[in-house]
Amino acid sequence: LSSSTSLANPGPGPSLLASPQATSSASPPEPSLCTCYRRTTPTASRPSTFLPGSSELVLSASRDGSIRVWDTADYAAALKIPSFGATPLCVAVAEVCIVAGYDDGAVRCFDAETAELLWDLPGADRRAVTKVAVTPDRRVLVTGGASGDVRLWDFRTRSLRASLQGHAGVITGLDIVANGQRIVSASHDCTACLWNCATEKRVVSLRAGAAAVVGSASLPSGENVVVLSANGVLSQFALDGRTAPLGFQEGAHGTVSPSALARGGPDSAVIATGGSDGRLCLWLLGRGRPEFISDAPGHSAAVSAIAISHDGRVAVSGGADGSLAVWAVSEL
């Protein structure tokens, strides 16, 4: 694993994200030393999520069709799921299962220990499955696709329970809130929707502006959602039926286009966003508009995806330059 060159962090406020540091050591120091290391891969991995309870094992989907579990402690691939002739676009974890959505419209489920294919759900979306999520009780699989549909499936039988139609663009965000009772979806059609799982009806549609939504994340309480738009507007909405935002921050990444968003641990009000300039930014979510905390460079091209550990201390970002960057996030 090679280290990147040292760069200054020009952002205001306390530095919570460490800039990449050069080192002559054969083995890089632990992430707790606040160092960002890059591992260049020819497969252009997109980090999706950390395994439950872990701040070291992170799942990523790769353009070569494989899915990997990376160990941030030694920067090695702990598990590799081979290609099935399609490209995985999203990954979620359901206890001992890894669930992935593919560009051929299928969802596939794998054993998290052996990488064995457990089941295959073809036609989960007419075009491609761009987001997947599983309710806490593992009864319902939720998929979002390039067609704009949000679909609910019985996780055990894979039978279709409902098709929630309210978006006219690719689904870019999917969160399960209120202990599995509600779903928040976001789309390139500039909206985010709140759905009631029991009634299978839309509760409210939130317009995030005049630009496509590139990502969304729900707060731990499930009462608010933050939405990142392609024009750099970071908006926070209450999930109580009101359509006006609680607050918003314009120019989230200056003059460059934002490209990714992720939330911290289950009790964290910190989110991370990535931009087309390869920088990572941290934001604190309160009752009003998101507050900028810190930023730092990490990639030589756009940030394609971000995952944050459940304890909120480690982040992994993937870039269009084909690299994965491991970040240490200091406590607030």
C-alpha cells in the first residue's frame, strides 16, 4: 500500500479529517494516527458499507464485477465474491448475508463468510438496481432502481410485496427509518420521498431544488433526512410532512460538483460528502442548516462513494482514479 503526498488542509474550523501524509515506513501506521492511505486498484472499487459492529471491515463493489470485503487494519481483501457477468452497483448487509444490486437488474445474496451465492432475484428492476436495503427484522428487502421504482420484497421468499412509484429518475438514496416502518428514497428527479411500509403509500415528497439528488442520508432518530444535490446544495428536511427544508447550505463543495454522501455511526450527526475534485468534507447536522466542519484532499479524481464505520471513527472513500482512501475521523 503506497502513501500519498502531504497536502495542506485549507478548510476553516478544527481539522477532523487528516490530510494524506507521506511515510517511509514499509508498513503504514494504524488509521488512528489520522493518516489517509491510498490503495490503487485496477477495479475502481466503490465502498458501500462497513460490516455490522466493525470499524475495520468494509464492503466494496468493483467495475470488474466482483465484491470485496476490505480489512482497513492491513489493507488486504479479506473476502472476494467473483463476477457473475454483471457489475454490482450497491451492497447491503443483513446479518450473515451480503445483498448486492447489479446493472443487469438482478439482486444477488451471498454468504458473508464463504462468498457462496445463496439466491438470485432476476428482474428486480427493469434496468438496473442502484440501491438496496434490508429492514432490521430481515423480513423485507427494499430495492431502488434506474427505472425510478422503489420495490418491497419478502426477504425469505423473494416475492414482490409492493412497487412504490413516485420517482421519475434513477434512485440515488435509500434509507430505512423508524425501525423499519418507513423508507426514505432520493432520486435524480430532484426529489426525496417518505414512504409508509405498512400502507405502502407515499407520505410526502420533498423537492430538493432544481438539480438531481446525488445522495441522501437519514439522521439516527429517523426524524430528519439530509439531501445532497448536484448543484452543491445540502438540504435538511424534517420527516413530519412538512415540505420546506429546515435549512440548507449552498456551495457544499465550492465550484465543483458534489458526487457522494454518507452518514456516520448510528448515534452520529456527522455526514461526509465527496466532490468531483476528490476532496472529502465533514458536516455537522443540527436543527437548521448543515454546519461545515472540515475538509481534506484524498483522490486525484471525483469521489465516487463513501462508507463510514458504525462507531463513526473510520471512513473509506472510493475515487474515479481507481483508488480507495482510508480516513481516520477524530471525535467531535
